Amino acid sequence: MRILMIHASRFSFRVTEKTSVAAAAGDVAESEKNGESGDALVCFLSIEKKDEDAPEKVIAEAHAKILEHYGRLSTDTLWLYPYAHLSSDLASPRMAQRVLDGLFKAFEGGNSVGALKKAPFGYYKAFDIEAKGHPLSELALTVTGKDAQGAPEGDANESKAIAAEKKLRSKFYVVTPDGDEIPHEDFNFKQHPSLKRLHAYETGGSRVSESEPPHVRLMRQHELVDYEPGSDAGNFRWYPKGLLMKTLMEDRVNHVMNEYGAMRVETPIMYDYLHPNLAKYLDRFPARQYVLKSEKRDYFLRFAACFGQYLIQHDMQISYKQLPVRLYELTHYSFRREQSGELAGLRRLRTFTMPDMHTLCRDTEQAKDEFARQFELSRAWMNDTGVPYATAVRVVRSFYDENRDFVRGLAQRVGEPILLEVWEQRFFYFVMKFEFNVLDNHDKAAALSTVQIDVENCGQFDIHYTDEHGEKATPLILHASIPGAIDRNLYAILEHQAALMKKGQKGSFPFWLAPTQLRFIPVADPHVPYCEELAGSWPFRADVDDRDMSMGKKIKMAEQEWVPFIVVVGDKEQGGGRLTARVRGGSEAQVEGERDDLVARMTELQGGKPFRPLNTPRRLSLRPIFVG
């Protein structure tokens, strides 16, 4: 930070017009657009790019240096005046505003300054100053944060919501299906292991992973997805089989959203930090951003589809007759710069696929109706994964007091006790949300499905509808991700299977997601063509193990790949005999029947879920090995 301090006999300024960076500062009241004083120390301040590395330390050192000089002077008034012209290497506008605000609060929090005043950031200003002319009346210096005493480490991309989240205070309860609200310390969790583990994680668990969770070994063993050493941590490469599973889940959620009546859109992956609405929204969302520069402007990579859909909704013409209005986007690239210690395989990533739906609702009652419907959609999704989960509901006290029956009714819908967290204050943009949480083998919780009731952003983004009187009215927004992040769903499935395997059970994929649903194993080379013929005519993902190895080893390797059905083909089968299939999981180790019998059985297991063909060569001898 560059600082020019002038002890002045008089000082005055007035705003002339906005600059291009005014959005970072927000609105300025008319009373703040001019000011004057007599005797004062005026501090002209330029925040530099290098200050972004340790903003809290720069604030602490600047506060100390200015206070030291102020103490040498016989003046009562201190001015903080943003002045970009002291440096040619300026910080981003949002960071400059953040440092200026922090410095002002540092002085405001003590009693060492008589009258504290400031000029607004982001505006052209005319000023008039008369320097006193004594030896201490003019002083220029640079602070870097290195001399700061006891200053906390800062994160340049940490939003105010993240800082608020660290200070968040709440009370936990358990709500039973009968509607009883029990303080969490008085509830007997013995019959509810998933809820017990979620409660332990929420009330005392660490988000930092101390060792590698077991799904990482499984995702590599099955050649689904892997770390990408050529990218930033938390970014992954997807191999063909993993991409197939991911795409099938995407197909499924797209179908669910279409059936629900959501209109699909697509929005950019980067946004201008200085957009007048987005600059404020960033500090209300608990996520860290990736920042990039294009020409001379700072952009951030989106952490959700929220703001793209807000900007569309802002431009829409909506009548009360059309509400609720649902927009939906499947964001293949959402970015959150999670802390490195929290990154753990697919549980917490920095780049992920997130289905995002935003529903405009007329009022609280309509929002509650939609919330309940989306709650049921989420329950159906979770049941499809076959993964156990625990329900958490988080609500602001004031909203809870007015809607107790609705909130408690969610436990009745689930038919199981739920964990209820009540916030005494609203730190974020929503007043209520639910989460379906899965617990992994390290007792870490990860939220999948979630819906939030947003009471803030329609006003922030000037989103309106026309009511029955022809007047503009402000709706509410529901944020919903019915499955949660697609990547995290695969994590949940693999972690659940790892837990079952620890108990001696066989790991398996849901049939509709299995990369290979049926494998034909020829007894000898002459049987390979017939196996290929069968596989080609089968209405499911069928492949042929034609590799040069024993039949026993081929069966073992198919078992290791969790292939649901394995059919060995020899002379009898090639001659038109009935097929015998080994079945993974279920009550029967093998089934025998005609082709149509097996097809019917697989069709039942498919259950109307999306289908895609193999995306690898049908013959295993032609497939490369992705993970050695």
C-alpha cells in the first residue's frame, strides 16, 4: 500500500462522477459524496496488487504506521482518502475496497482517533487541500504487511459470508416423525446410526481429511476418474467408464427436471467482478473464487449457475399467472477454490458438475409448496442411488418461529428423525434449506440434494413479476440441486460400497450405471465370434473378454470390475442352448434361461433409467489400460 500523509489546515472534496470500478464499492449516500474539515491528517491511499497476498497484514501495518504519525501531530481529525494515482500496479477494485473498509474499521474500533472521516472509493473527486508546511506535515511511505504485529492471515478471495460462517452460532435439535423437537444432547441416537454420525460431524467433526478415503482407491481401480497432475488440485480427469456413469446421471437429472417443468438454459462460466449486482452477491455466498484477468478487468469463474439465471430472470417479463417459474442449468464446470486440506477425492472438488434449478415463487406459501415438491424429488433421487443418508434442515430462528409445522413436517415426510439447526441470525441470503447428507468411511459428511429459500437476491438483482393489480412485485427464489454435484454422487456410491465390502459383502454398481452390464466369456477362441454376435444384439451394454488368459482368470477379473451379469459361452451355448448367467448381488448366484428371459430380468433392473451404449471397444483385447 502506498500512503501519502498531509497535515492540512483545511481539506474538502466533492464527488464529480462514477468511475468504472464504482460497483465494487456499492451505493454511496448523498451525504457521503462531499466533505470538509479544518485541521486534519489526510491520508491518500493506493492499494497495490501485492497487497492481495496478505490483506489483513497490510491493514494492520498501515493502521499502525498512520496511527504512529497521527500521534505526533496536534490534530483531532483523520481522513482516509482513496487515491489510485500513487501507484501503477493497483489491486483489483474489490480487493481495494476490502482493504479500505478493513482499515477504516481498524480505526473505528479504537479510541485513538478523535474524528474519523473517509471519502468514497470508485468515484472521481475534486479536492482542495492546504498543507501546513512544518517538517512533519508531509510524509510518504509504503507498507507491505511484513512489519505487522499479530495480524491474522487473510484470504484475498474469502467472501464476507465465509467469514460470517466461521463465527456462526446455532442450536441443534432432533425432530422426530411425530413432530417432537428434542435438544440434540437429549436424543438417543442408538437406533439411527447415519443421523448419529452426521450429528457428530456437525457438532465436532473436522472437514480436513487426514488420510485418503477408500473411494479414491476404488475410482482408480475401476478406471473411472483420477487425479490430474497437470492441473490445479481438486480438478480431475475422467476415463471413459467414469464419464459414461457421470453422463448417465446427467441424463437422469435432465429427464427429472424436464418432467418437473423446468426450462433449461445455459449461461457463461465467467463473470465480471465489477458488475453492479454480482459484486455484492459474491460477498453473500460462502465460497472462494478462482480469479482471472481479461485485458484490465477481473473476472471470477462461477461457483454455481445462480447469477447467470438471475440475470436472465431480471430481463424476463413475468406475470403472477406464470408463477412458479423454474429455470434449470446443468453446469459442467462450476468452480470453488476449496481449501487444500479439505480436498479429498470426489468428496470435495474445485471443479464439479452441478445441476442448478432456480424457481421464482410468488410468496412464502408458494415457496413452501415448491420446496415440499422438490424435497420429494430429491428423496426419489437419493433412493435411486441406494446410498444411506441423513437429513439436515437449517433455518433462521424468525422463519422457524413462523413456520414450525412446515419445518417439522419434513421429518414426517422422511419417516425418520432429522437434524435441525436453528440460526439466531441470518448470515446468508436464505432463511431455510435442507440437505440429504451421506457419511463416508472416515465419518465425513457430504451434502448431496439440497433446496434453499432465498429472500434476498430477487431484490438484489431487481427481479420482479406483475401482480393481479398490474403492480411490480418481488418474488422469492428457491435454489435447488436435486442430486447435488454429480461427481459427489459417484463418491457416495463408492464410499457406500467400500463400507459394505468391509462387512464382507460384494461391491456393486446400480445396474443402470454399471459401465458393462453383461460380459460374455468364450470358453475358447472359436466361441469369440458367437460371443460378439450375442453382445451386438443385446439391448444392454455387453462386451466380450477375448483376451489370451484362462477362463477362470477372466471370470475373476469380471468379478473385480463388478460386472452384474457374466455368461460363459461354450459349444452348448453356441449350439442354441440356454444361457447361464452369474449374477452379482441379489438372492441368486446364477440364473438360467433363454435370451429373452435374461433380457426381461435386466429390463426390470434397468427400471426405466437412461441408457447409453458402451463407450469402449466391445472386445476387451482392444481396450487400453488407463491406470497401471
